[in-house]
Amino acid sequence: MLVCEKICKVDRSEGKYIDSPYGSQPTTVIQDFVGTYATAAFTTTADTLTVTDEFVVAEHVYDFEEVLSAFDVMDARIDEQNYSVAAAIDSFVLNNLCEDGTGTYSTPVGGFTTAANIITIIANLQSKVAGYESAYKNTYIVVENTDLPGFIISAASTGFQRADETLKNGFAGNCLGTEVYVVRTGLFVNDTLGTTTVTNSGHRVFGVKGTTTYAAPRGVRYDEKSVAGKTGKEIVTWGYIGFKAWAPKATLTVDITIS
């Protein structure tokens, strides 16, 4: 499952740099009738998203592989490459999201796999972003597939209508109004991803939708090339990515540590 386009703003313009869409907040003074005011000083903070990372995959399809195959090898490899790059971008953005969010939360012992923890975890996470002006955009949480049993058991045993719907139709991907996205186990990693080093093993991420941005200039593209000395075609698929958790909104992204 690819989730980042559902939870981040995506900018596909061709700019290498994107300026912050958020400014600092002024402070309103409440006072008795005096008809005067004090001019406050304010500071501006340079906050820019920079596209720094390239994602690329290349393969060669020989002519005999295309001609003698029972299916269209070229189209199949293009589709697989497109998905491979898209999945790598998704992993990169999610790990940066988890790394750069300044909100923090540690789950009760047992984490998400303990069904009794689920309602408490989601309620505590929602309380971290409640009251902000961006909260109306709805919240999300991204977990790995090994966490899902706790959500399913909790949904199937909580309340009446929700429990019946879960038992009949399966988990609906929503818990207390928070959208639940599931990725494969091992996506949150301790690793160096391009220009970024992340330490996210044992972590998950929660936040308010649309308060972070990733840039994907022109999206994912591919090309077919003839290669000297080889029959068939070389296929290359690539994309450029930059990510930013904007400073004024960084607290609306919560790095979850599983206890």
C-alpha cells in the first residue's frame, strides 16, 4: 500500500526549492480601553524544502525475451519498475515523516499488538493535536501489518454496531475517526536513505493530514533506450524527491515509540 500521497501535500512543480507555506503566529493583546498599542517585533525563519534525492532503477530486456515470452515482458517490467520507484519514494517519505516530526509518544507495554491498548493509544495521540487550527484536516496513523491484529480484535470487541460491522466486513481502516494506513513489516528502519539517516526501527507515525509536504518534480518517469551490442531495449525509471515537515507544524506529526 502506498500512503504518502494520502497524508502529505504533494508538489509536482519543477522547483528545486519550495518555500514554507506557514508563517509564525502573532500574539494578540487583551487590554482595557486605552486606544494605544505596542508594536511587537517578529522574526522570520528560513524554512525551505529542497529536492535532494534521486530514485532510479534500470533493466535490460533482450529481444528474444520479448519475442518468445507468452506475455508482454516490456510492459510488465515497466509496471514493476514504476511500482518499485513509487514504493521506494513512499518508504523514504514515511521514514522522513517519522524522523522529522517533533511530537513524541510511547505506547503502553505491548504496543499495537495488544488489543486492549488500541483505544488508549489513539485517544492519547488525538489529544496531542486536538485544539490546533489544522486538526480539522483529520488525523492518520501508519502502522505495519504485524500491528494489525490488535486493531482488528479491538474493533471486533468494542461497542455494538462497530463490532458487528467489523465481524461482518473486516477492519474498516478507521479508529475513533483516525484513518489507519497499513504498510508491510520492516518499512520503518534504521538506515541511510539517500541524503538522510533515520532511526525508526520500532517506531510508527501519527499526525494531521496535509501539514507536511513532499516534492516530486514531474512525478515518476521512464525511458526505453537501444544499447550498442545488445538486442532489445534498456528500460530506466526514475524520480526526484524532497520532503519537509514544516517547522511551525512539526508538532502535528508524532513519532511513536513502541514499548
